Amino acid sequence: MTDVRAHLSFLSVSAQKVRLVLDSVRGKNANDALQALRFVPSHAAVPVLKLLKSAVANAEENFGVSSDDLYIATIFADEAPTRKWRRFGARGRFKPVLRRSSHVTIILREREA
């Protein structure tokens, strides 16, 4: 039994927002998760869907595993570097804007028969 990994680095959505999407598909079958992600209205769901499709394609092509047998063993989002932007406010004050980003990792496993 092998683990199939897929990484998405420097996603320009905060890790907190991505985790809300990831929690909805954690532990599901790969095909069920793909269907569920298509209807999630969050902006973060689109890159996560693309990453999951990539992981399933890697499993089928490189390891010869059917997508029906795969499930999401582990899925998590870590914080990536934060870009700090300047915005100037009233009375000459400085208002920092933090553009957060995240790294997403998916690990798929084959179900035991």
C-alpha cells in the first residue's frame, strides 16, 4: 500500500479559509470528495479541487490504482509567507495590509479490500 502525495505551494488564500474547505472532505472517498468540492461556494475550493484531481491522476497513472479505491487519508493546510503591503490612513497614519497565503498537502491511500 503506497501513499500518493500532492502539494500545492503558495496558494494566495489564507490557511484559515482553506481549512474550512478541507474539513468538509477529510476522510471521504476521492470521487465523493471531487463531487462535493464542485459545489462548495468558497473561493478556496477551486484550487483544492484541482489539487485533488491531480493527486487522483497521479495515483492512476504512476501506481495503477483505481480512483474508486482511493480515499483521503490526510489533508492539511499550513501557513505560507505573508506579503506585507502598505496603505496610508487618515492623519498620516500607516495601515498595514497582510496578504496571507498557504501550502496545501493531500495524501491519498488505497482502501483495503
